[in-house]
Amino acid sequence: MRPNNIKYNRKTDTLRKRVPVFYIVLIVLLISFFGFAQNNNKKQLTAVDYQLWSYLKAEKLSEEAKWVSFSVSYENGSDTLFVKNTKATRTFSFPGAGKGEFIGDNWFCMMSSKQELKIVNLHTSKQETLQEVIKYDLSTEAHEIIILKKSDAGKKQLLIKVLGTDKSIILSDIGNYWYNQKTSAIVYTTMSGNATTIAIMNLRDKTTSVIASCINAVEYSDIVWQENGNSIAFLEQPLDNKTARTYVGYYKISEHELSIFNPALQEDFPINMQIISSSFANLQIAKDGQRIFFGLQKTIIPPDITQVQIWSTADKFIYPSKVQIDGWDKIAKVAVWWPRQNRFSCITNNELPHLMLSGDQKQALLYNPQQYEPQANYDGNLDFYISELETGNRKLVLQNQSGNSQWTSVSPGGKYVVYFKSNHWWVYDILTGLNRNLTKELGVFFSDNESDCPEEANPFGNPGWMEGDKTLFVYDKYDIWSLASDGSTSLRLTRGRENKNTFRIVSQSKEGSDKMNYDGTCKGLIGSNDRLLIKTEALEHTGYCFWDKENGLQPLLDKKMHTSQFITSAKSEAYVYVEENFNLPPRLLVKESLTSKEKVLFQSNPQHFKYNWGSSKLITYTNSNGTVLNGVLFYPANYHATTKYPMVVHVYEKQSKELYNYVTPSQRNPTGFNIANFTSKGYFVFLPDIAYEIGNPGSSAVDCVVSATRKVIASESSIDSTRVGLTGHSYGGYETDYIITQTNMFKAAVAGAAITDYVSGYLYISDMQKPNFWHYEFGQLRIGKSLYENYAGYLHNSPIYHADKVSTPLLSWAGEQDYHVHYYQSIEFYLALRRLGKTNTMLLYPGEGHVLSDPIQQQHLTQRIEQWFDYYLKGEKKPQWF
């Protein structure tokens, strides 16, 4: 047994007495007995108990960190939102509630699942409940709540309620509203009969202005605010006339000036197109308010499903993708309108259908994904063009650039295109037309030079820019760098490389986060005096720190734990976060200042401590090539060193980051596998890391998994080497199937959604509607060459062509609607094993995809996998379904 960590401390004067050895031995035995008894008093976890377990999520921290909200959710839907004083003196609980928000440190609001809005005075505990609420917003400046709720006869009301008083403004016959926090104003629509009105209210003085009104049946929708709140734009859509066109409205608030874009009055407006707003062609106002962007969609004619399909190798895209875009006619285009001049222009077209706007939204970065098609990789390379919106002038600025969205973006201020090429970060200066390599002299790799995938490694990342476009941040493997965009200076902000600690910026605001920019992204904006929150990760440590220009790096915490969900206070030094390890359920901690002691605010799953549980340990091993790798060994609950236990080995590339993760026991597992379920049933569970040789992924998996399993068996005498199982899903399912064709080390195996035939898999179209070539030549399947360049390699790495060597009983499973890895791959292996007289049971789940989503099917799969291993590894009764 492991020691109980109980120390027997005797007082000093006791030591002076002459105590008989018999009594000393008796006392020690009694202490040991009571320690053992306490351990034995813990319960054995069973599937019946899983319902007791919950998931913890830190939600919000009030302005001055006096209160924190967090939620506890259960698989049965019995969720609760909590609000707790950070002094740990008072707690409010709201079953079934969500969407909680603080107003200062005095008020809290949340929505229940029954469309109830609860408003709580945190000082007096007084609560008010409003029924039939659709949505709400908080006007923190005026301490008001804006509420849209149902009223009589299916109509809606808008309430503007002053907190702590009975005062409120009620507006009837409301359609919807849109709130802008910066200007403390709302735009709302009203409907009475066929008459529709759109108006704006200033919440500071409650003045109202009508923007537009129509006596015909129209809908004002898709309202968007200018970033500074000076104007709004909207769509006006006819409801009773299918041939009438949609208008765009633009309203300048201070001037009370409304401009309307009427397609019928624009000579060059495409006859067969309608104005729309969608996620990839959304309505928006330029930052300077001079331009309005909106989408155009061609009238779609339903395809003739009886028409013969024509598949040509000369086509840029294969037939399923080709018909989906129909020469780009089916893809929405983006247009720009200058309201002052009432001038209009299409930005994208069928020649260049995709775009990113520059940060100042005066230029567009245009490209066509078909440029270098047909080709074998997932993303073809691209030629990028800069188009000046004002003049329409266009020029080629990047040629043959990676089509991966992580490699190219625009700066927030509109001065640069930033891109990764030839292992370095570059900027293209839009004004001067010059390209500048910013990292060539730094002597470190900014993409993974140790990658074991065939394709060029992705960059570690570009998390954002400082305001003014003067500085951008980039990552190497460990550290954060700030680079002057003119190439004059570079600074490594952290010192992670020395100790192999990885530092990464954690965004704390919308401004600091990446934003969708039509078909690309615009990187986050970081203020020059902002304090950065940085997460640190090492093999056995996680933590957080602050960084600013004045103080540099300021460590906050560093633990042999998994730490996450870090939330800082807006007006104090306080912060909260969640920590956990495999034998400690997630708990919420608060630190009220940088120098104060941390305090546990909430411990999730307190019942955990009443049950026997396992522990986790990092294992280091070496494969046959001398590569040092890691794995995580999870010990059985109520472990005894003198007992022999079975072990399940779970495989999927690298998993050592699971060392400190708490695993909630559950029968609802999308892949049927749960570590805590197995450890509670008396299993070791082992997760080895795998390193790959390009062209030999199967042999690499065998080498690493066998080497790791031998090492862990040799280092832990309690593992029964004759009762070891193997399991994996997707690529892990492939690894499982291949490994059992090469070794009889494993007594039983389970493979889910496995690739078993590299040849048929290579010649398959996945749900991404692209040929699977990329997956094998450049991606996870790691052959590195086409089927016709390395035919022997495709055969050698396919489990199906070695099925005659299998002696391990295999349970295989797949979803019948899996378009990522076709379930025929599992059927092929099943038929091969059937023909060879091998032991295989296959579970095929109707209506399910690559992972299972139906809770009933999840439970079914989880039970079957555990029963499979219980029979083969523990000798339990053979289930009838076998």
C-alpha cells in the first residue's frame, strides 16, 4: 500500500519516559489501523454514482471584485448559477439560470430557463422577478436595465427600468432593440398594424428620435452600430412583396440625417442580386463612418437533381464542391456604399470572390481559393491583391502564399498585411509597397521545426498588435516577442526557452481578441499601456503572470496543477481562477490582491472525497530511435502495491498534457472512453506520447506504444503484463488496429472510427468535400507522398493488409453518418477478420457521426467498451451481446 501520510507526533516530555516497546508497537499499529480504516471507509465508485458529478465554470467578477459568479452544471440538466462574496461570507444560488451580469458591485441580473429575469440587490438580498423576458442588456452608466419582454396578444414590450426604484419607461408594440454601451443609446423598432417605425433613444436624457417609418409591411433588421456609436445602419426588407428589393439605411445620429441606398436607383446595381447580411457578407459601418459594407446574393435556382453529374479532372474543384459554389455565383459578394456621394461599388466578384478588409477599411485584400487548384493539399496557395476601395485600383502584393488562414492577416490600423512565409514573419507596407522580414535576425524558429507532419509547420501565432500599428506580437515555441513593424527593434518579453516554459497571451477584452474579417481575421488590438495577462505552461506546471512595459513580467501563480478560467478585476488587483488535478476536483480560488493569500471560494464535487480515487504520474521513456518521450499513468482507485491490476492503454498522438486534468466520471462519453470510469473499476490507464517518422506512421506507433508499455510495466510491479488492453478513436483507432497487427502484447483492443485501409481512404471524399489526398500526403496520416509515389508505404501502413497477423480480440465501432472517416473502413477490417476467423465484434451506430452525440448511444458505447475489457482483462462474465 501507499503510505497514508499520517505522522505520529509525541510531545517532548513523553520522550523522556521509559515506555515499553510493546506499547509503542501497539500505538503505531493502532495509528496504522485507523489510517487504513479511514481509507477503507471511502466508497467504491459505481455508474449509479456518476449522476452526482458536475462541471464548474467561472463566469464573471464584479467591478471591484467583491462578488464572483460561477455555474455548476450536471449532465441531467440540473444546473445552478451561483453568486458568492469574495470574502466567502454570502452566497446566492439560482437553479436553472444563466446569462448572469453584474452592475458595479451592487446588483446582479440573470435569466432563468423559463424566460424569467431575476434582479438581485446584493447588499439587501432583495430579489425581483420579471416574467416572459426575451433578452436584456445593462446600462451600467445609468444603472438601468433594458428589457424586451412578451406582452398581451403575442406582442412585445420594451422596459427601461431604473435599478433600486419603481421607475421605468414602457414602450409597446416593439419588434426588437439594439443597445450601444459607448453612447448609452438604443435603437428599437415598433410595429402597429402594417406601420413600422425605427427610432433611437438616448438613455441619458430619454430623448427619442424617429429614424424612419413606413406604412407598408416592412421589417427593419440587422441593425449595426458604428464602432464609436455615432451612426447606425440597417436593412429595410419588404414583407408582403416578394419582388421588391431590400434597401440599406444609414443614419447619422448627431445630424439626424438618414440616407437610403435604393438598388433601383443605382445604374450599375446587378439586376439578379439581392442585398443581404450574413456571417461572411455582413452589414457594417466603416470606423470613420464614410462607407457602408453589405452583402449581395444572386437569386439561387434550385439544382436539377435528375441532371447527369459531370466529373472532370480538369475542374478546379471536384464535383461536390464545384456545384456548391457554381462558378462562385452561389457565394455571397460584398459591396461598398458611400452615403455622402450615394456611390456604390462591388468589392468581390467571381474572379476574386474572397476578401479581408484592411484595418482602416479603405482597402480590401482579395483572393481566389481556386488560384492554384487542382492541387493535393487541403488549402491551396493564394495570390493576394490589394484593392483601393475609393479608386478601384488593384495590384498583386503576395504571390503563392499559403492559403492557411493563420498565415495571413491585416493590422488593426490598416497600415500592414502581416504574413508568415519561409519560416519568418513579414509585413507588407500598404503605403510604400515594401515587404519587410521582421524575424530573420532573431535566431529562433517561429514555427515548429520539430514537427512530425509532412507539411510545412504552422506558425506558433500572432496574437495581436499594439495600437497605432507600430508593434506586433508573435510567438516562438516558448516565448512572446514584440516586433517593431518598421523592423527597427525586437524584444523577447518572456524567458521561457531557458526552462522550457511556454508563455501565451490571454485576451481579456473584445478589443484584444481576433475579430472576424469577412473571409479572414483582424488581429486583436492591445493598448500601449495595457497590462497583459499571460498563461504559462510546462510539462508539470501551469500558471499565470502579468506583463507591462513598466514592471516587466510579474508572476502570479505557478503550480503542479491544471489552472484555467483566470478572470481579472476591472478596478482592483483581485483575480479568480480554477485549479484541479486528477485527484482534486476543480475548485474556484480568489486572491484579493497581489500580496494576499489565495482562498478557496468553491470546491466542486465535494462527494469526490468520499470515494476511492486514483492518482496520476508522469512517465518518461525512450523509443528505439533514442527519442525521449512522456506518458501519463493513472493509478487505480484504492491502489494497493501488492495487488496485480489490469491496464488499458489509450493512444492518440501526444497526450501527456492530460497529467493534471480532472476527469469527471460519466457514461455519456462521445467516444465511449473515460479514464475515471476505468480507474474506479480497478484499472491502470496509460496515455503514452507518440513520435512519428514520415512515411512510417504505423511502425512509429508500434515502436512508441510498445516501448512505453514495456517501460511502465517494468517500473510499476502492480501492473499485470498478461492483462493489458489497447484502445483509441479516429487516428487513435487507426493506431490501435495497426498495433494489434504487429504485436500480441495486448489481450484485448477497442478501435473507434478507425482508418484501416490507406488506399481506399486516400481515394475518398470527406465531409469537407475535398479529396483526402491532403490528409495522407501532408497531414495527420503522415505518408508524405502520393499513393503512386509510395504505393508500398500505403500498403505497409494499412492495418487491413496485415489482418492475418491479428490475434487480439477486437471491438470496433463507427457512426453510420460519419463523413470524416467512412464507416466502410471499419466494415472492411471486420470483413477481413471475419474471413480469417479472428475475433471481432463491430458496433455500427445509426444516425451518428465521427463521435456519438446521442446520450443514449454514448451510454451504450461506454458500457460496451467497459464490458469488453472487463471480460478479457478481468475475467468477468461474458455479456450476451458478444
